[in-house]
Amino acid sequence: MTFALGVWVFQRTGSAQQFSMAIVATALPSLLMTPVAGALADRFDRRWVIVGCDACSAVLVAVLAVLVFQNRMQPGHLYAFNAASAVVGSIRIPAYRAAMGSIVPRERLTQAGALIGLTQSVFQVAVPLVAGYLMAALGLTGIVTVNILLVAAGAIAAFGGLSRSREAVRGVERAGRSSLFRETALSVRSALAYLREVPVMAGLSIYGAIQEALVVLAASMMIPLALSTHTSDAVGWILSSGALGAVAGSALLVVAPVRRRQMRWMLVAQLSVSVMLVLVGLASSTVLWALCAFGAYFGGAASTACALALLLRKTPVENRGSLFALNAALNGIMLCVAMLVGGYLAHHVFEPALLAGGAWASTVGAWVGTGKGRGLAFVFIVCGAAGGLLSLVALLSPRFRDFDEGTPDPADEPTTATSPAAAHPDPGAARGHAPGVDELLACEPMSPERPGVAVDHST
């Protein structure tokens, strides 16, 4: 759908602005749904939350299909479609990840995270090829029809698998019923109390959000950087190399999972990503860019798998969904800021300053070069240097570096709440000494999303 709708927008409007606005339309709705998403993930049967989101996705695609079949679709419809899809995704993802933490044994969490990354990476390689063929053969109508069938099939498979896990994915058991509003308020209070109880989490959450924003900002500049001096063939080589790197990184952790010192491995992997970003900025050939893309996606896949395993291990089961939702909201805010500020600086400050005869030509230009595209390359250097410095600071801090080894895992069994008012009278007493889940939260998946029109939040 992302591929097909991107092609459709450019074919109909020829406007890059329409293309980017369709992506921005997803940010605010996701942020607004964060409190509700956490409550649904932690305090209701996750099977029905997930299958309900899948059903909503199918309905949204069906509505889009009607507009396509009747030849009435306009760019404004895509904004509405993306906004609604973002709401559905913001609810589904915390419930899905919290359910995964309840189903998968702790010693298998890294492998499970790597398997998720592996399948997504394989799809990144294969799906554009299939989508390009279907778009040419069947058009957008055929793509939409296939997508409806796939969403329905996926919903049935997910519900069947979750049903076999029985009580493991039911969320926090409650003795009485309460309204969604009260459950939402309780979920938010409980998550914030946990953040106060473990203050280092806030800092680590900010760390992860900044890292993801820097990586995605740099990744968004890769295509214009390559096209500024090379042909579109170069872009294909670079993106393919990155996808293969993600496959290799995920496959490695499936075969040889990291079960100890996951925090250190995650920070080292993220540091390697930052180094690759700096090298991209310093390089100017397709071969070097492709090698750096392979290395960056390799490290990103490994970092993502370790981060997900840590988060699921160290987060108390009664707060998993809420903390996932809060983390996603923080990541979204940082990403929006980075894209707006970074995009402006790249095109209106760095690029003019590093042209031949520009303001920085004799200073910064002596190191990174001058000419078309060097301002975009400088964005990679800035992002990589900032991210690398953050990772080094985290590695040098014993409190962060040894977090997973020095902090006991919380119990897996969900607590039983009798009423919203009495669910957690004393967060510290309910959980004992809370682990420093911070880093976890800090390190959400950092695989860069490729620019697209319809952003798929289903996975």
C-alpha cells in the first residue's frame, strides 16, 4: 500500500509536498491516543484489542477501496486514511508487544525480537518488487484488493495464536468493571509513578528517542544525497545493501542470541550505527555508501532486538503497555522536531553554506568537501557524531552499562486489581524495588522508516 499510494500521488499530483504531508498527518493522532493505548494494552484482553485494531484496518482499507473503485480518491482522503491508520497502530502496537512479553520465555526474547526484525527486513527486500509488478499489472485497484485479503488473513492468524496462549495475554486481571476513562487515568498515573520511582528511566527514554530521531533524519536524506551526484541506480544499490544488512543482523541474533549483557551489546551496536552515519557523510561513492548502509542496518537490527528483549524483561507486566505507549509518544515528538528542524537546516543552511564559494567552503568544506549534496552529507556527520557521543556517555556510565546485569527482572505474573482507586495505592510497595527500565524504554527499535505515503502501523 505504501509503495502503490506513493506512486499514485506522484502520478496524479507530481507534488512532493502532498507526499510529505500525508506522512505528517500521522503524528498528532498517534500522540493523542497514547493514554488510551496504554490502558487498553494493560487492562483489557489484548486478544480483542489486537483483533479489533485489525478489523478497523480492514474497514479502512475497504473504504479506501471504494474510493479507488469509484475513481473518487483525492489526496485529502489519504490524509484522513493515514491519520486513522495511525490511531489504529498506536493502539495495536503496545498491546502486541506487551502480549509478546507475556508469551515468549525470557531467554528467547532476543531471538523473538530478531525474528520480527528478520521478517520485516525480508519484506523490505521482496515487497517493493512484488508491489511494482502488481501495480503495473493490476493498478491501485488490485493492490487494495490484495491488501484487504492480507489484513483479514493476518487478523485471523493473530487471534488464533493469541487465543492459544489463554490467560497470558489477558492483561491485568481485574475483579470489577470500570469505564475506559477511569482505566485510562489509572494507567497513566501508574506509568508516571513508575517513572518517578525510577528517575533514570526518563533520561534513558530521552536517549532512545533522540537516537531514533537522528537515525531517521539521516535516513530521510539518503535518497536526495545519492541523487544529487549519482543516478537512481545508486539509490537502488544503497537501499538493497541496507535491507541485506538488516537481514544479516537479525539472522545473526536468531542463530546466536544475546542472553547476557544485552544493554552493553545494544549500546555498542547503536554506536556502530553512529559511526556508519559519519562515514556516509565523509564518503562520496556508491560503493562506500552501500557498505555503510549495510553496516548501519546491521547494527540497527541488532540494537533493536536487544532493546526489545530488555524492555520486555525489565518492565513490570502491569505497566508494559502504558510504558510502550509513552515511549512511542516521546519518539514521535522527537522525530517530528528532528524532521522539521533538520530538514530546514539541511536545505536552507548546510547546503548553501557548503556550495563552492559558500560561507563554510574554506572551513567545514575543507573536511567534508564542497559542492552539490555536501550540505546533506553534513547532516549525516552531525547526526552520527551526536548519536555516537550519546552512546559513549551511556557506555561510560556503570549505572547504564550494567543495568540488565545488576537489576533483577520483575515477576511475570500480573497483579490483581480490585478497583481503579485501589489498584496501586503504593506503587513502590506493589512492585518492590523497581528495575531501571529506563534504558529499555530509551531504546525502541531504531530501524529507519523509508519515506512513504500510507504509513503502515500494523506491525
